Amino acid sequence: MTNEEILAARRRLVGANVSVGYRRPLQVVRGSMQYLFDETGRRYIDAYNNVPHVGHCHPRIVAAAERQIHTLNTNTRYLHEHLPHYAERLTLTLPQPLRICYFVNSGSEANELALRLARAHTRQRDLIVLDAAYHGNTTTLIDISPYKFNGPGGTGKPSWVHVAPMPHRTWEPADRASSVSDATYVDTVARLIDRVHTAGAGLCGFIAESWPSVGGQIIFPPGYLAAVYRHVREAGGVCIADEVQTAYGRIGTHCYGFQPQGVVPDIVVLGKPIGNGYPIGAVVTTPEIAASFDNGMEFFSTFGGSTVSCAIGLAVLDVVDEEQLQAHAEKVGEHLLARLRPLVDRSALVGEVRGSGLFIGIELVRDRETLEPATVEASDTVNRLREEGILIGTDGPHHNVLKIRPPMPFSLEDADVLAAALDAALTGQ
């Protein structure tokens, strides 16, 4: 089918709010490691899709899936060694006391389960979230995602959701930025907790991506999570780390995004990258919280923890370790950031270049004093790079942050091509 025929069929058969990327849509027919190929055979550097964490169609992942699906694909009601083996391997990547696993099919399902665990343990409902956060596509997760409930079609937050500001000063107007300190953001969380108690309610917990992605590839100030977690725990709440975007070494320096903050969450949520594109999600928590959840109601996910899911999950862990992808992300990320940071001086559009490893954001602004978002210019840049054979995206509440989150095999050579193309696109605007 031609692109026009596919688009016409989608318009006829698929919901209109299922979006298509790029002004000139791309028909992708094949993937290999950090590259995608269109129907003409043209190769694109994929600097956008973090779901195929160890690479599109990585041969070891494909082989593991094929072997297992030829033998058995069934659920956790039957005994099979893959389930405890995978749970043990996964928990050994995390600090104590995070040792109890639940397996599901997606990051959304995992975040839903994390909320159930937190509510069962605290017997409370009120939750603190960060502004512009996005945690999934279910009804409950839309309710706790300001990116959605404050966006087009949103109906605002429920009364039990309390929104803390994103702790990042580039969000602040110029006349306020100088008066905002890292402590200001922590104090706001403390005040929200006080407000919950004043209203006669109790705190269920705090949920945040360890490195907010939809919020604009944000890096928290040092010590932020430690201070927030302390306030939340003192109030009886639990701390949930959404690691769907950053797990397994993406930030280069650490395996998980919460680790540079020097904290240990009570619940960790994992999603799409842990299955390299196969639908796997996981929740890892403490024995104490798991015991609270074991209240007589069975938990069962038909496909969560299936034999094929576990075989793929184990293979992903093997590849991350044996191909030293965390160290690779750190090396390539440092090189790419060194190429990108001079853009702040070379282009008036570039307000900030930030990130670590292969988790990088470039915030575009029309004015560095007012911080007016350069939304149109960001879209223009993404579409220009698409024509150059490089795929990136935008994020942030104003869609003005260029998002770079490639599969982990992304190379130094790919980084140089991307940096040169961005330089040309941004200095030419």
C-alpha cells in the first residue's frame, strides 16, 4: 500500500486521535538495532524510540522469543522456572529491600498496580504528582497525569490529586527565577502534605518519573528526591519511582534514574524497554508492602509473567550486561552532549541542553528572558531532521523540547551525524 492508501485506511478504520508522526508521515517496514527503514529501503537513524532498548529486532531477543514460543507460552498459574529466575535477575539490579515482583503487560498496567499497592499499604487515596507528568493511558492514570488532564480534552484533576511544580527553574518566568531555590520545590511538596492533613485526609504517596520525560527531559536538582521522600514517608505515604523511560542504564551513570538522587523508592515501576518492544511491565516493591497487598484478593495478569515474556525479559538483561550498554550510553552520551552544548552559543533558539547518557533534551525558546516556548521552531526542526534521515521527537508541556532517546546501540558515528544535522537546522532558523 502507498502512504496515501494507508493514511486513508487509518482515517476510515482507526480513531482520529491516534496520531501519526511527522508532517510527511513515514512508512516504516523494517528495523535493525538503532536504524529504521522505509518502504523504499532508505535508512533512518532512530534517535527517538527507546522502547527497543537493546536495538530493533536484536537477534538474541528474537531468538529467545522464537525458542520459547515454539515450546510453551502460558501463564503464571503453572510452575515454570522462567518466572522465579527472571524475578531474581530483575531484583538483583535493584537495591534492598526491593525484592518482590509483579509482572504485567505495560507501563500503564504497572503504574495502575503500583497505585493499588500503595493504597492497600497506606489505606489512603490522596496522591502527590508533578506538574506535566504522564504515567499512562488508563482512566486512573489520566487522573494523575497533569500532562493529560490539564491538556486538550482534559477535565482537570480529581480532588484527591495534588500537583507539585516541576523542580526545574527554566520553567520559571525571568522575574521569578532568581528567587526560586531547590528548597522552594521541596517546601511546596511539604505544604501540599499539610493541605491534605488539614482537609482531614491522609497521604497515599508520591509518584514521579525519576527523570521526567514528557515533562521535557528534566533532571531533578541534587537531593530533591531525598528531601521529598523524607516528607512523604514522615506523613505515612509511599514513594513510587516511575522508571519506564530510564531503567537499565539509559542515563549512563547508573542503572536506574533514582540512583543519582541517593534514594531507594518503596515501589519501582518498569515498562516497555524491559521487553525490547515485547509488551512487558513490572512492579517491584518491598516485602512489607507486598504483604499489605496480599489481603485475600487474588492478583492475576493473564499475560503478565508468561513464559515468553520471561524468556524475553531474561534475554534483555543478558544483552544489557554482556554488551555493556550502560557504559556505552555514558560514553556516547558524553560525546553527544559535548557536541550539542555549544548550540546554546551558536543559536538564539537554544535555551538549554540537558541530559545524561542517551536521555537528552534541547529546550528551544524564542526569548531567553521570557522563556517563550519555541513550539513551531521545535516542530520545524524535527521535520527537517526527518527529511535528513534522522528521527527525533518533541516533549514538554509546550512541545518545545527536542527529545533524544535512541536505542542503546546508538553509536559515536550516529551521534556525530545527529549533532551536525541539529547544528545546521538550529543555526539556520
